[in-house]
Amino acid sequence: MAIEINVLTGSSSIGGNKILMKFDGNNVLFDFGYDYSVDKLYFDSYTNVRPNRGIHDPLAFDMLPRLGIYRKDMITDDCRDECSSFPHLKIDALFISHAHMDHFGMSGYLDTDIPFVATPMTLALMKAIIDITSGPGTEAAYMSERECVEGFFLRTSRTADRIGRKLISTSNPDGLEEFLSSSPLKTKGIVRERCGSLRDLAFETRCFEVDHSIYGAAAFGVRTSDGWVIYTGDLRTHGINGPNTQKFAEEAGKLGPKVLMIEGTRASRLEEVGGITEAEVERRCLHECEGIDGPIIADFGPRNIERLEAFGRIASSVGRDLVITAKDAYLLDAMKCADGRDRFEGIRVLKLPRENRQGYESCTLAAHEGSIITLQQLRDSPNGHIICFSQYDMPHLLDVKSKGGLYLYSGSGSFDEEQDHDFERLDNWIRKLGMRRVGFEMVERISHRGEKVMVPEFTPGFHASGHASKEVLKQLVETIRPEYIIPVHTQNPKFFVENISCVPRENILLPEDGKSMTIS
């Protein structure tokens, strides 16, 4: 028997992972993410994939592979003939490595018969994300069935229950099942079966928890008749769960794997050896927060709860409370269902003035009534809090009516011109409010059109990458010592050809979107 691996169309070098593996009569997917490389070419805040057109728009932009693996209620009549020509595949499992959109953000389109495999934390976070946001692509834990209107548009029932997907949890902690079955909307419930286990699959599988910038990340191993295939997902060693990644490499190495599919996000970057650790970020942020007169704003990536916890410790050290939005509080409640940890000590939940509240917000405010804080209270105590805000929350600071203070940017930075403009607007807000800015500066550069533009320049030490450095990637491969390597999620796959000596060069296979590789 042979192993066939295809990095599917709609993955791109660094966009959204979608990997299909065929072996021993089985078909499995590793991740099914949203392709941000396509997104930045065609979409912005006002123009996007239309959710009421099902798979039509993603297919038009090659964001989905042309395979017969999608929900029937996502296919409008005007693209039914095209979809009927796609080769049908029975997918035995989708392994979701973690709850970042570029790894699961298109999985909601997949057929309802496909079991989704993930850690309890990833399942809880994916479910919370659907509760908070909307869109068929993210419907990984449960879905709202659609009906086709006039053959062209999809409509969601306002009263019908949501349908829970077939989920396989790598373990089953107390509280997970209850959360996966609960709905923040009183008018709709979630109809679902209990989570299955890895034993329900027709082939042997291993799950290895790893360190990443979101909790719950995991690598997976699948045993084939030709040997073990290991998929790393995204990983690193410099966060709080760094030892998990080292343990994964050691345990995967003991399996003597045939194939290692390994991420290489940082393989194309020029950077210092080792990079910045999360512990170093916390120390530098603490130093900046000491002795500040006025409000402190902490801006970091969404769902980076490790960074949120760090700012909770920083707030305690400088005699302040941490203030988070209801959206972040809902995520913390979801995470408790997966690992049992109460993360709310010293945390206040901000209640914003609204005429109508979404279901998740009402649930969160009711659950944390004793910890609620208002904009008026923030105004009355400008030195009492560190507020977790981003650029999109800046208008609320107009109600706090406080001049001065600190805006501490601790995020991943800018990746294109549109995001450069976002930082220019953010800088305008910071200066308007008279705050001191830390974490980035705006500097003048010449654009590719020869124009003078202001672009952000990020201060080292206030953010730690979610991905392994080149040095760590080499160490991981040398520990695992596979027979074959397939680099994924990288713009520089040749890094592995040029720097890995424990695997023959002819066994380092460089994938191309939509093309299969056969290993026997």
C-alpha cells in the first residue's frame, strides 16, 4: 500500500492549511482553514465572501478544493451542476490542530457526516467562536441548516434548532458536553450526540499537545500500513507549554515515523536566533506598566489567552485590575469547560451601553454580575485598571474621558499595506487621547509607487511569535527523525532541503497546491 498526500487547492504556502491523506482505503483531512492570502487580495472590512451564497464564492476564488465533500445545504441551485461533477470522497476524519481561523475557518462547509477530531480545548473554543460570530465557514462545532431561496440565496431558519456535528474529543473532561450542547440563544437549542473518542476511528491515532499562541493546540499521528504519519499543526517551544512540544518530538520519534508534515512559518524570516519568549514579553510589559498615571490599554491578538493571563499578573503587580470585554470573558468561560481552570481572579468584565445585546453577551454579564465594570467606573478610577482593548474598541475611550496614560501594543504586527493604514489610524487615536505609545512607532517610508507613506515599525520584545524558530525546527526534525519530510504552512520550504541533514534530500518533498505526492 502507498500513502498519498495532497496539499489541497485553497491552502496556499502560508494561507490556510488543508491537507488530504489517502491510505489503506481511508481518507483523512488535516485542518481545513481560511486562506488569508486570497482574502487580502480581494476582501476588506466592506467586501467579503457572501455567507448567503454558500460555497459559491469560496469556489470562485479557489478557496475550497473541487471535491464532493460539502454540506448539501451549502450548495445553491446555480452551482449544483458544477458541484455534481466533483469527485466524491468519503472523509473518515478531519483532524483540527487548533482554533485559529487559518486552520479551521472553512471546515463549516464540510459534509455533516465527517467526524471532527480535536482536543477538548479546541472544541470548546471553536464552539465559543460560533456563539460569538457568524458565518458558515466557522460552523465547526454545530451548524444552522439553510434552505435555498429562488435557487440563488440561502436562508437560515430563525426558530429551528442548531445541529451538532459529529465530534471526537481526544479526552472528555467534566463540563465539556454541557457547554457543547448549550446555546446562548433562548429561541434555539443544539441537537447533538455525545463526543466520540479516538477509539471510534478505524485506524490508530495519537494526539500530542503542543505549545502555540492559542491553548489546546495539538499535533496528530496516524498509523498506516506503511508507518506513522505525523502532522505538527502550528507549534513552538518558547511559551508556557513549551515542554509539551519537546515531549511531542520525543514521543513522535519513538514511533519511527514514515512521514513528518511540519510547519515552517518562520523558515523564511530573518531574525535573531531563538527569538523572544513569552516570559520576556511579560517582563518588558511589566516594566512599561510600572508608575503610569492614567489608564493603561493592553492590545494583543484575539484568543491569545496566554498573553491575557500575563497581563492579569502584570495588573496585579502594579495594583490594578484587568478589564476584559464580554467576548473575552465568554472565551474564558468556555475554556473552563475544557480544563476546569477559573481564570477570573482579579478580572473585571466591561459592560458597554447597548440597546440590544447578543446572546453570548447577555449570558456572560449575567454569569459575572459581581465583576461587572462600566465606562463610568473606568472614568472615575483612571489608575485602577489595565484595559484589554484593540483598535476597534478605541471609541469607548472617548467615554472614559481621560487624557494621558499608556497604550501598550503587544501583537503580531502588520503584514500588508491595508494593515499599515490600520496602524496609522490607531496612532491617530493614541495621539488624540494624549497617550504614550509602546510597542510600535510610525516611520516615514517610500511606497512601491514612490510615495511617502507612514508605516509601523514594531519594537522588539513586546510580542512572541506563535511559531518555532529555524533553530527549533531543525531540533524538532532531528529528534523525530522521519523517513520523509513534507514542509507545510511556509513560504520557504527549501529551508528544510538546505538545513536538514538527518533526512536524505530526495526524501524532503516540497508540496504544490492541488498536486498529490505518493509515498510507498
